[in-house]
Amino acid sequence: MWNKAKKLWVSLGCLSLLTAFWSAGSLSAAEPEQTIPLADPTIFMDKGTYYLYGTGGLPGSGRDGFLVYTSKDLKCWEGPAGATDGFALVKGDVFGTKWFWAPQIFRYQDRYWIAYAADECIALASAESPLGPFKQEKMEKFPGELLQIDPYIFFDDDGKIYFFHVRLDRGNRIYVAEMEPNLSGIKKDTLRECISTRLDSWENVRNNDYGVAEGPTVIKRDGVYYLFYSANDYRYAEYAVGYATASSPLGPWTRYEGNPILSRKNVGHNGTGHGDVLTDPEGKLLYVFHTHKSDKEVHPRKSAVIDLVAKKKEGKTVFSVEDKSFRFLLKK
């Protein structure tokens, strides 16, 4: 009886924190320890459970890899719950020695896959469960001539697979190529640049010699492809999210004139960006992303989520965020 009561109290406590946050619009001084300290977050749904992954780890654990948290409602999160001390993937089971960044999870050919960056290269590993352990038969990186990070693998409805990623080439530039059906590499003749940053724009507010466009996520609506991406250095308060459209995954891509759609200006927190699009239990689109720890500190970054609203404008679908829906992800 005591355990059941305690569990009920914890659940109600999590809901109370959320209610207080939604009402106040920000976390109080007593609540930040409840936030989930993952950057570059992604949420994968499987069989009624949501799984949250991202860049970050457990302080003092001595492990590199990817933690995973679970939720039934996208409000209260439990974990870390990965197969290896809370981690779904750990160094030693896969390619990479450091800098485990920006995971993406998907199901393909009856297995769960993770695409991720490590050592500023990209690799893929698989598992029998979203909780891991994700492993490779051969510990090797995905083929590529340049350093590359931030993978996003997009499965089109015609059966073709596309590999969106960031190449470290005169800054951070987003590229795409069609993948081989067995995920072993790309069809090199299809490689295209999608987005490189523009000077004197929201994408490079400090006019650096190098530009940063990263964190690609792609969805398809009514035959149109939408590429959501982040720009500016992630350490800057001005880190923000915009999108571009195309009639083919290979482009060419046209930027939305209303960019950025997500920034500190509409959510009141610094460093908003590098996330993923998902659907909530009611069928609404959400964008999960990270913010800085505070106005003065970048790390550890905190996972958050916001409604992604689609509206028709002059016959085209345009996206914006519902800033009143912004909330941090909280763990029990």
C-alpha cells in the first residue's frame, strides 16, 4: 500500500510541476533539477511508449554514449532506462571514442537502429529493443570523405531512403544523398548540398567567417518536403530554428521567409534549437529541442518541447510554433 501511494504521489507531483510550469511560463527556482539534461534531443515512439535520447550523460558515470528515458504521455519521464546502466548505447560496443552526439532512432527490417555522430564521424548501430544495447558487428564509421555529424535518415513513401547530414566543410553545411537499401552507404552521384548559412541574416547573427547550419529533420506534407534546421553556433543565445521546402528530398531547397520560427524571442530561453519533429497522443505535431541551462551558462543543456502548428497561407502550408505550449521535459 505504501509503495502504491508513493507511486501515485510521485505521478501527481510530476503533473503538478507541469501545471505550475504551464501556468507560470517558466520553471521556478525550486524546479530546475527536474529537467532532463539532454541536448540534440529526439523522441521515438514504439508500441505506446515514447523514448527520449540525446547528447549528454550521467555526471561521474565514466561512460560515453546515449541515455534513454521513457514516457507514456510525453509529460512525466522515467529513467534513465537503457539496457546498460541507463544507456541505450555505450562506447566500446560501437564505433567512436568521444563526442557522442545527435542520435536518431528508427525501426527498419525488424530491428531498431540508431544513427549518431562520434569522433566527428557518423555511424549506425542496431538492437532488438529501443532500450538497447545498440551494437555493431564491425565497429566502423559510415563512409564519407569529410568529417560529418548530425545524421537524419528519411524514409520516403516510394521506398527510397535519404541520408541528411552535416559536413564540416567551410563551416557546418547540410547535405543529402540517397542511401543504399541496406544502409551501407550513399549513392555518390546523388549527393547534394541543401543549406549553407547566409551572412548578415538570422543564420549568422555575429557574421562569423564560418557558418553553422545543422540539426536537420525532415517531414513530408501533401507532396512537399520540409527540412527543419538550426543555425548559429549552439553556444550562442541566438541559436534558432528555421525551415526550407522542396519538391524532392534532393532539393533545391527554398527557405521560408518567416524564419526563424523558434528562437529566444518567442520562448524566452537562450540557445533554442537542434531537435526533431514528433506526433503527440492527440495527433498534434511537436518539436523537441534543447535550450541553454540559463542566461549565463550553456551546459548542461535542457530538453524541451513545443507545439508545431501547420496553417495554410496562400495555398501553401506554413509552420510556426505555439509559444504558449513551450515546456521543459521533466523526470519523476
